[in-house]
Amino acid sequence: MTTTAARAASLTKIYGEGEAQVVALDGVDISIDQGRFTAIMGPSGSGKSTLMHCLAGLDSVSSGQVWIGDVDLTALKDKALTALRRDKVGFVFQSFNLIPTLTAQENITLPMDIAGTKPDQQWVDLIIDTVGLRSRLDHKPSELSGGQQQRVACARALASRPEIIFADEPTGNLDSRSGAEVLGFLRRSVDEFGQTIVMVTHDPNAASYAQRVVFLADGRIVDEMADPTAERVLDRMKRFDIEGNPTADPVS
Amino acid sequence: MLRASLRNLVAHKLRLFLTALSIVLAVAFVAGTYVFTDSLRASLDTLIQQNQPDVTVRPAAADFSPEFQGAGEVLTVPTELTGAIEDVPGVVMASPQVLVPNVVILDDGKPLGAETGGFTGGTAIGGDWPDDAFNPNTIAVGEPPVGAGEVAIDTGTADQLEVAPGDTVTLLLPSGERRDFTISGTTEPRAGSNFGVSFVYWAFPAAQELLLQPGQATSIAVLAEPTASQQVIADGIRPLLPTGLEAITGEQIASQVSEQLDSGLGFLNTFLLVFAIVSVFVATFLIYNTFSMLVAQRTRELALLRAIGASRGQVLRSILAEAVIVALVASLLGIVVGAGVARGLQLLFQAAGAPFPSAALVFQPRTIIVALTVGLVITLASAILPARRASVIPPMAALRDEQPRTRGLGRRTVIGGFLLGAGVGLAVMSPQLAEYGTTNAAIMAGVGALCVLIGVLATAPELARPAAAAIGSPFRGVVGRLARGNTRRNPRRTAATAGALTIGVALMSAISVLAASTQASVAGIVDDVIGADFVVTGYGFQPFSGEVSAAIRATPGVAEVAVVKQAPARAPGTGDTLITGVDPQDIQRALSLTATEGSLDDLTGGTVALDSETAAEIGAGVGTVVQVLSVVGPVDLEVVMVYEAAGGFTGYVVDLPTARELGASQQDNVVYVVKETEADATSVEADLNLALEPFPNVQVLDQSAFKDSIGDQIGQLLNFLFALLVLAVLIALLGIVNTLALSVFERTREIGLLRAVGMLRNGIRRTIVLEAFIIAVFGAVLGMVIGVAFGALLQRILASEGIEKFAVNGAQLALFLALAAVGGVLAALWPAWRGSRLRILDAIATE
């Protein structure tokens, strides 16, 4: 029996007005299971990043509702939304995940420092050892490799034990070996710590680390797949190309 | 490429605005200075040209500087000459005139404006209301004065007194008599302004009777036939005149006054320009900083231009073209704003007690040329380094978004360190030079201080890191850590931003220290030198009736009274000066003067005592005969004593009869009072005040009040100087706005990330404000250290001039620091607001 970590109902997001109007999300319904690793896939312009931004409370919605746990995000003001992101959500972005003036250690505890709460040191130590950054803690981001930086970002996302972590193309800027390390780590955090993760990606290989893949096209959920492998995801993606993807909106 | 420059300007309106604003302010100060002095000049010229009779017959007194004229006895012309003058061919009319300084206007028994410390101390110029042909004034309201009981007063003074024709005004005449007069009318000048000087006019017979003796006038004004030559008529009149009188044409008077104005206004102009240059210097910093940041941000864009085939020269030129356009537009705007600055200066001078008229503003071509040149030169000079830096970056490196490695601070620090060392060396040595002349030492100290300042500014990036850590250390938590980190991230930028503030604060601190030292030294001198228990002076240091000292002598509890008189003269080593007249015995009981040679006891008729500095300058000692030019002509005086200047006593000192011979008036300037040893000071002071009630134009000061009165004067000067430095500080604060606004722009993604991981808008704002606070405090502390050191140096150099004590006004310096910190915080408000409004998604959106 799984419970729901996050949920969207009839989620619609429209950019622009009149002639220039672009529908990025068109009545999306989705549930994210707690303790599972969900990947959102789709071709460029499918609205997968917009979906993640709306689910994570980073962007407003045009209509519909979004919940994290029991909290309806669409009813929250900026202050409450910020506090919710700080306390219940973790983020890993494609690039620019770290504050350049802070050390790796300081970046990892940043959300808790902002909240003014004391990090659970044992837990933080466990994460630092899991991502293998013990020796680099006092380094500034500019002194770390891209893979190391992304592992610091993952550690930060996990450190505050959020209810859910959103990862937006976390391996997009990495070489395949570093990418594999980061993905492996994300998967371990689900398997070993019961973390809930939602990852947006266009890379079938990255999606194969997830337990469930949701396919998005033209702002709608078109398919989903359990226990994916890279080959199956790639096959499914190829079908999009064959079916044709007329939309070419620049929003991704 | 020009199109690229233009497009770029339009695309970045905000940056354009901030860069331009600093140029506008700097240029405005320069232009404003010129406009201010030119306008003043123009309004004075109108006054001089309009108001001269064709020929004036007057006592042939030396043409002393205006501040010394009228300090002595009023010299007169016999009215009986009028008839003979009218017989000279070409003369239409000759008319005796009376114009005497030192009529005191009383307001509720006190001199008008005495409380507010007006510089004339309520003193008006009294005269006759001349015939229309000679009258530079007209009646504004009411009628000309008739008979002995009526006066006309100038409109400004009437407004101050809140009186109108028909009301009564109480005057204290130079004779010491106090009388009420009915106001017949109010007057105003036909052209120009009275410059805040009060005027009182009687009908001629009354003016003569009240201010002079029968048969006397102060001048005779001559109206010539329109076709006659002024010079010919003056030549015709001259043979009629007894010795001691001269006939001078209107043109000659105008050119004499004009010359005096030239030197006075020239000084004022230079003085104001010094402050304008400070602002320009500060603005250069700001502009340089802005261009550095703009170019750094555009590195990729410029690299793209290079990649598609633009040459290095073209990139360089495109940036410089941008600078030229900004400079031209901003300088033109600066000239317009300069009018506002000129107006501000007028108000500032008015507030400081020098009532310059708010005359029409004069823009000379020179003003516009200088302003444009200054704007162009500082902008191009500021833009050229960053432009060069941008043009040498290999295009691919820039396109790959490799941040241009900030070059090691090595070379810059070494040069800065060298300058710092050299500057300190020069500065430390400069007081030794003081023996050979204060000016040389001060120049050397100034050069040293400039080296130190530039050295510090060059090495400041090295200082910025530890300083930011130290200043930010009390601020814990993530906000403090981020703010500290941001200020240390680009030490060059932090240092340059803070540096602008450093300059302003350094100057303010140096002036503050010098003023505090002067006040302390003056107080020390008063303690050491003035043995008198009380000092009686006129309000505004105006002379007062000789009856005052008689009244003091008659007061119970008074043991000794020493009277000081002054006579204007031109003397070797001092130029135009006031010769002090004292009674040698009396004054030694009131003051302890240290003789280096001779004795004051030898001071008799035809002899003089000299301060050691003047004596050294003209190579005089006891026995030397010096010739001084007094209002009655050249007089030889034998030096019988050389003394250490102290307590306002400096220059030439003669005995009272000699002072009278040299033209000192019957009025006294200062009276020192020593009480009987056993008498109670408070009751003696009360008795003195009672005894002096008939003389409302004098005040009794005990030693501490005397110190305060001198301190107040220094304080007023100080505030005036601070007001002139305010613009430099404002530009520096603008620099903080600029740096932060651009930093916020650069850190869009970082701020978005912080917001995404849960920082509230308020947290972003606090981070940026704290960053500004750190920069401002860093700059201010640095400036304060330099300023206090430089102030201490100037004090040592000026020790021989009487500033013997070093003092620091801690409260004032603390206030500067607090103001700089508050200013920094205020400067951050807008960038902080912008930062907190940034959209989170901007950070996350990948390119």
C-alpha cells in the first residue's frame, strides 16, 4: 500500500495571452507515490519541466490544484510557499546548484541554515559518506568537478529529509560516468532511505534508474511505464518521433 | 560597430542611467562652481558699474582690501569745497555725501541678528539720502527721509525687523547715543543687491549732524556734463583739493573695486573647484567601476563579435564609442544640473551668513567647455582600461564562459605598497620642513597624503578580504555568511566601491581633526595667555564706543581694564592687516605675551612690537625701522619687541596714541577685564552686564564663553566645508547602489537558487543590505584612518601657526562612521528590493 507524496489535479499552465498563448500543461492529473523514484520524460517542449516547477511550488498554475502531502500549494502565498519548499522539498537542478561563496559543507546545510534549524549531524554525515565527499567539504564549488558539484547538490537535497526531492535533468551537464554516479546515488537514497524523488529527464538511460516513468507530450500525460529499462524507454520515445510531434513550443 | 554601441546603450537603459548619473553629478559640481562665481561676478559688476558718480572727491586713503576698510577713524571731506568744485568747467552738480559704517540697528534692545551670529552683528551702514542723480537706491515704499527724526531703511532689513513706513526703529549711533526714529520709507537698490548689508538713510543735514561734525562729509559726488571727460574734470578738480584728498573718476573706482573682486572671487572659485575636483575624482572611481562591471558582463557578447570577425581594435572602439556617447549626454545634463548646484551654493553661502544674492545664473562658454572636457576625459579614462581588458580575451575562452581569471593582485599591490611607503615617508618628513615655511611643508604633506590615498586604494583589494570578514563577523547565520562571501568574492570591486567613500570620509575626518585640534589649541592658548577674567567684544566683532571701557572701570570688583584698538594698514610681511593698539602696561596685566627679544615696556610713540614669524619673514629685530602704510600715509616705526604670537595677538602692536595717529578710531575693538582677586566672578559678571546695559552692541564673555565663541566660528566653517564634501559622499553612495544593482543582476541565478531552497524575500534583501553595510563600513574606516593620520600631520605642520594641540572629536568621527553605514544601507535598499523581486524560475531555466 503506497501513499501519495505529491499530486496534481486538472493542472493547466498557460503562458502568454491571445495569439501568443501557449498551453504548456493541459489538464494534467498525476500522483507521485511516496518512497518511489518517478521519472518524467518527454520530448523537448512537452511541458515536463513546467510540470515539475508547478509540482514543486516554483511556478504558479493557471488552473487546477497541486498538493504536497496534504497541503494545497495553489492556496499558499509566497511566504508560506517558500517555507514549504524549505522544509518539505529538496531540489537538484541541471546546473548552477550551489552558491559559489559557500563551501561544500555550507551548501549542503544551506536549507537548514536558512530555516535556522540544527541539522541532524548523524544523518548529514551518513549522506556525505554515501556521496563520497568527506575529503572535499571545505572546498568552494569552483574547486569541485561537475560531478562532485552535482553530488553536493544531491546531498543538500537530502540533508533536510524533505518529503520529496525534485531533480531537473540532474545529469544533463555531466559526462556519462559522473552521471551514473549521481543517478546511482539518487536510486540508493530511494532504496535505502525511502526518499521520494521526481526526476525530469529526456535521457532514457537516466530514466532507467527510476521505478516508474511518466511520458508527457504536448502538455498531456500520454503513457507510463513501471520498472523501465533504457531500451524500453528508448523504444517508447522513438514512437513519439514516428507519431510526430507537431508542437514546437519553446517552453521546456 | 557604432550601431552595436548604440544598440547596446539602448538595450541597457538602467546601467546607462547609473553610469550617467555619476558623470552628471561630477560635471554638475564643476559647472555649478563656475556658474556660481560667474553669476556672483555679474551681479557685483552691475552694482559697481551703475553706482559710481562721474567723479568722486574723497580722502586719499590707501585702497585696502574691503575687509579692512572702515576699520579705523572715519576720514572726512570739508563740505565747503562743494562750491569751488561746481565752478570747474563741465561739472553740472557737486553734492556732499555721508556714508559711515557702524550704526547699530536694535531689535528688542539687542543688535539685529546678534543671536543668530550674523556676520555684521546688526551693524548697518548709515548715510544721507542723496539727490536722485547720485542715488544708487530708490524708495520702494513710503517717502524719502525728511528732518532729524526720520530714516529710510533698506527693504531686507525692514522685513527682518517686521516694520513698515510709519513705524519706529531704534538705532545706536557711533557716538554711543541711542535714539528712536520714524521710518519714512523702505529702499531698494536700482540694480543688483545689497548683499545682505543693512542701510539706514537720513536727510543730509541729519546724517551730517548724527554721524559727523558740522561742515564734514565723507565724500563729494560730482555729476559731469554728458559730453565731458571724467578724467578731464577730475584733473580740473584736483588743484582745488588740500592734501589728503583725491579726485577719482567713476571708471577708476569701478576698476579698483573690480580688481579687488577678481582676487576675492578667484580665491572663492579655486576653493570651490578643489571640492569639485574631489567629486570628480570620486566619480572617476565610480565610472571606472561601472565600466569594468559592464564589460565583464558583456565578455561573451564581445567575444561573439570577435568570433564573427570583429578586430580587437573594433571591440575596443565600440566600448569607447559607447563611453563617448554616455559622456556627452551626461555632461550636457551635468551642465543643466550645474545650474541647480550653483543655486545650492547660493543657498549654502546664505546659510553660512554670507548673503550672496540669488541672482540670474550666468553660463559662460568657458563653463561649458570645461564641463564637457571634464566629463569626456574622466569617462574615457575610466573606460579605456576595462575596454582593453575585454579586447584581449581570446574569443573562444569567453564564449566557453570561462570566467576571465581575475589577474593576480600582485603587480597592483606592489605598486600600491610602494606608493603607500613613499607617501608615508613624505608625510612623516614633512613637519621637518615646517621650519622653512608652512606652505612647503603642507604641500609636501599633501603630496604624501595623495600618495598614501592612492597607495591604500591600490592595495585595498588585499585588505578587502580580511576586512570584510572582520566587519561581517558579528552577523551570524546564513545571511551573514552570504553577505561576507559576496563582498570577498570580487575584492577589486568591493575595494573600488568602498574606495570612493574612503576619499570623502578621509577628507571629512582630516578636516574634523584639524578643527578639533584648532579648537583645543585655541582653548589652550586662552588658558595660557589670557589672564583676563572677562573679554568684552562687540557682536560680530564690530567696534564699540569708548564709553564702554569707562563704564567697565567704574564697575565694582574690576581691578584692571585693557583696551584694544585697531587701525587698518598695509605692512611688510603681513600685507593688508589691522595694527593693534594697546596700553603696554594695561595689556600685560591682561595677557601674558612671551617676548623673544626686547620688552613691551619699551613700547612708546613711534615704536612697534612684532610677532616672531613676521619679524623673521622681513628680517627685522629690535632696532629695525619698518615703514607701514596707514590711512594717513606712510609711517616709520622702530621695532622694540619681538613676541610669540598667541591668543589672537599677532602682527604689529603699537601703543594707543600711535594707533590713533595711524587712523584707529575713537571706538574700541576689545576690552580685557581683570577682576579683583577676592571678588566673586559671578557677581562681577552680573555687575558688568548691568553697567553695560546702555551698550547693547557689546557682550561680556568669561573665559569659557570666549572659548566657545571662537569654537562656534570654527564649527560654522567646519559645517560649511562638510556641506561641500557631501556631494562627493553622495556620489560614493551612488557607487554602492550601482555596484549592488549590477551584482544583483549578475547573481540572478544564485538568488533564484536561494529562493528555491527556501530563502524568503526578506532574507535576500537582508543579504544585499548587509553586503552594502560591509562595503560602506570598510570604506569609511579606511578613510577615517587616513583622514585622522593626515589631520594629525597637518596639526604638527601648523603647530608653529598656533595649532599646538592634537585633538580628535571622537563623537564626530563616530557620527561619520554611523552616517556612512546608514548611507550604505540606504544605497542598498533599491538593489535589495530588485533582488528580492527576481523570479525564481530565472535561476532554474537552463540556457
